[in-house]
Amino acid sequence: MFKAAIVCIFVFLGLNLSGFAQQKKFIFIILDGIPASELERVDTPNLDQIAVIGGYVRAYTGGEKGGNSETPTISAVGYNSLLTGTWANKHNVWDNDIKAPNYSYWSIFRLMREARPASKLAIFSTWEDNRTKLLGEGMRETGNLKLDIVFDGFEKDTLRFPHDSEKEYLNKIDNLVSFEAAHVLKTQSPDLSWVYLEYTDAIGHRYGKSQQFSEAIEIADQQVGKIWEAIQYREKSFGEEWLIWITTDHGRKTPDLKDHGGQSDSEREIWMLTNAKNLNSHFFSGNASMVDILPTIVHFLEINTPEEQMKNWDGRTLLKKK
């Protein structure tokens, strides 16, 4: 995959289907704990198809190494950097316990809800804490944020998904989550959606660089393929304009690729791919970071954002400005 690993592939196509403004939809997907080096050597036809339309790039997470914004390369920390467009010194999530998030830095879901109260917001996740703790659904501190479509919490259903040492239960949950995401996108067309899949990270921790890890990445690609098919259906059948953004939350420590959390280059390195055709090649490069995704979503969906929120962002849009 992506033989020229750090080279972006751009296809610039004129798109004018019918002369009227298309309804814009955005979906971002986090595939947990997949190093760029592993993604690039595994056969991933669905991710490849998306990247050829827009672009693929190696990027980074972890804030400024040695600076005030240095941020642990840990899962929930990375998710919240994406959600808020800020590093941990601002959003205050330092580990997976998520003890005291600083909700004064609004998530992309709150920004969308405040700007467009009637918008349809969705989450499909293999980890319930993404919604209840990071987004803070229903909390006074988040303006009583409420999502319209929620599909998560299955990791707590040990009767339906008994936990096993091989983490196969996570694979089953990911399959269910991705299937439901594809179905809902196809039938209900939410305006902003988050899909989170966990199995790859669990296999990485258990086996590191291995055939099992490669197979887990291939499975993730197949799951993304279901969602991509639904998006293509919506665009073709309803004339909507969909932007899909796929990334990972952290790299892994070399040489075995089992662990993460530190500030080594391999742990800080992530990747992004998208079908966006108007990428800013100056910013969509090795200097792109996790915190750039929120400004990119705001840019694409044209979300009216309070200045006091924008001034706190650590990222910038990765799309060309008109």
C-alpha cells in the first residue's frame, strides 16, 4: 500500500453534478494503533481507493516534543486532540482514565450542535467512553450535548461478547459497529459521524509486528470498505457531497511495535487519508497533525464557530481556502 509512503496522491476532478449546492456530510474514522509503516505494506484496497481520489500522508501526534504542548501518545489523548483541535495541555486528557477533561475547549460535535441545532450527529464506537467521557454527552459542562444516533457500549456486554485472550471479541464488535455505521449512513445520512474501531490496537499490543497484525489491518480495511460503499451510494443516489477522513491515534514503539505512549518518532508518527480533492499540499504534508482535523471539518462543513473557540485551536485546516 502507498508505495511512495510520504507522497500525497491528488486527483483533481471538476465536480458539478447539478448546478445547486450539494448537502455536505463529514465522517471521520479512527483505526486504532496502526503504524504508517505497517499500513503501507499491507494490502488495503478500500483505503487505497479513497486515497487515490484525495490523498495520503504521514503526519504526527504528541504535540511539541519537549514543549508545553507535549502530549502522551495514548489512545484517548489522541482522540481528544482530534475532537478539540488542541493538545493535552489544554484539553487535559492525559491517559485512558479520562479523569478531568477540560470541556471549555469545545469538541467538533458541540461546535456543530451549537451552530446548527437541527444537525444530525452520530457516533459508532467500540468504546463507550468516547461518547460519555470525551464528548461528555448530557453533561452541563458540554451544554448538555446530545447526539442523535448512538451505537456503542458493546465492550460491556460480556454475555453477547465474552472477553477472550485473543481479543476476538473486539473484532466481532468492530464488525458490528462498522456494519451499523454503513447501514445508518446509507439510510439516515447523518451530517457529522465518528466511527472508532479498536481491534488493530489490541492485536498490536499482543503480537506487535506480526502476521496477526497484518491480518487485523486487512480486516479494518474491509470494515472501512462497507462504510465507503454506503458513502458512494449516498453521493450517487442523493447528490450529497461526502468527505471522509481516516486516521490513527498514535504510532508504536520500534522495533517490535507492541507499545506506545512515549515521544519516540515511531510513536508520534501517524497517518491520514481522505477523499478530499481540494487539499492544501503545503499543509497536507509531513507537518500535518492530529489537531488539524477539527479545523478541516469546520472548514468543509462551514460551521459558524465562536472566535473564542477558534483562537484556542492548535491546528489549521488542511483544505484550500476559497
